[in-house]
Amino acid sequence: MTATATKPTTTPVRSKASAGPDRSAGLRRSSTIIVTALLVVVALYFLIPVYWVFVASTKSTEDLFSTNGFWFAPTFSLWENIGRVVSYDDGIFGRWFLNSAIYAGVGALLATYFAAAGGYALAKYEFKGRNLVFGTILGGVLVPGTATALPLFLLFSQMGLANTYWSVLLPSLVSPFGLFLCRIYAQATVETSLIEAARIDGAGELRIFHTIGLKVLTPALVTVFLFQLVGIWNNYFLPLVMLSDSELYPITLGLNNWLSQVDRLPEFYELTTGGVLLSIIPLSIAMVVLQRFWRGGLTEGAVK
């Protein structure tokens, strides 16, 4: 009998390349370190002023100038300063806070809706002069707000709207950047076939826009809303031109009014720093709450 030699069986070893896509392509350790360092620098650039405001709001006027600006004083006066802010001049800060909430909240909400409607119409409807309309509106992005403040004041004065809520609210309803973003996003995400299917089912144009268009445009709408909210909340020049009644002031104008009195009354330093700390809280909350919808909308198409 002849013995037949059997070859030893070997288990095939999967190569690293066949285990899956190499997600580290183009990323070297040095590149990762550089990118991380740049992100840290950018984060510090934005966070250090917020940290300074918090530290300054915990100090009295004497400690504000006699201690390190980036560290706390022996006496923690945060709650006393906040109490003075909300109670000074019969609670005028609360009125300024409410005014800013009206200007920014209502203005950002309506501006976002109008931008979505205009961008959706320019993206999905064919009509004569569509590109001309879009180009004209887009040109508004190039015009700074300071250039239009004085003409708006003269116009509202003739209409009897100067020194009213409308003089600040109405200009906030227009967002050329928001319309531009919504048009681009609608062109890329809102399927024409989906609109036609809804029309076949008997849905009207307004119903299609509210049930399909707004839902698909959610990430763009959150972006526009945040931009408008921050822009209106921090707006200073337009209220300065339009308003003369302190009861109508937003927070920015009211805090600047307090700051202008520090030479005469140094305790206004405490009021100003405490007011600045309170003024950034709503924007921080809005960013934390809305970024969930932002991320969810941006990744929605990845699972389809």
C-alpha cells in the first residue's frame, strides 16, 4: 500500500484590507494632533470670554479691579449681584429681558417661516423671473444692517412706527441668508416626485409645503432660526436708532446704558457684569435644545 501524503490544512487569514474599509486612510498621527490643537484653540477663543464673564459676575466692584480677572475673589457675590440686577429700578432688567425675548423669539420664528416659504417656492416652482428675484434677494446679504438703519428710521417715522415694538420687529422678519440656505437645501432634498405624488392624492400646495416641505427642511430651518435668534438678540445698532423709550429697550441697549454710567456710579459694574451673564443663558439653552434636531435632520438621509 502506498501512503498518500496529505497537505496540512491551514486556516486562511483575512488580511487587514479585507476586514472592512480602512477608515484611517489619509489620517496620520501628526495631522490628528494638529487638527485637535486647532480645535482646542478655537474652543478656548470662544469659551474664555464666557468664563471671564462668569468670574467677573461673582465679584464686587472692589474685587473686580483688585483681584485676578480670571480667578474668583475671596468673597463670592454672584447671588447678591444677580439680586441687584433683577431689582434695580423696579425690575427694569426684566422688562429688557422680555423685550429681547419678543424681538428675538417672534422675529426669528417668523423670519424662518418666511425664508422657508420663499426658498421652497424658488426651488420647486418654475416661473418667469425666478433667477432675477433670487439674485435680488441674495444681494441683500451684501448690504450691511448699518447702511439700512437710517433709511428704515425715516420710513418708520413717516409711518408713525418709530419708537415702537414694530420698528425693531419688522426689519427682523427678513433674512436673505435664510432664504438662500432654504432654497439650496430644498433643491437638494425635496424630491419633485414626492410633491407630484401629493398633488395626485389631492393635496393643495400649502398643505404640501406644511406637511412635506417643512419636515424635509428641518435642518435648514434650525440653522436659520439659530442665526436669526442670535443676530436679533445681540442686535444693538437698530434698536439704538429706532428706540428712545427705555421701556422698549432690548438687553443689549439696556446694558450699554448701564455701562455708560460706571464713571459716575461704579456699582454699575456689578449690574453690567451680572446682566451680561443672565443675557447669555437663553442663547446657550437654545443651542443645547435645538442641536438635537439639527444633528437628527442632518443624519436622516444616511439611513434611507
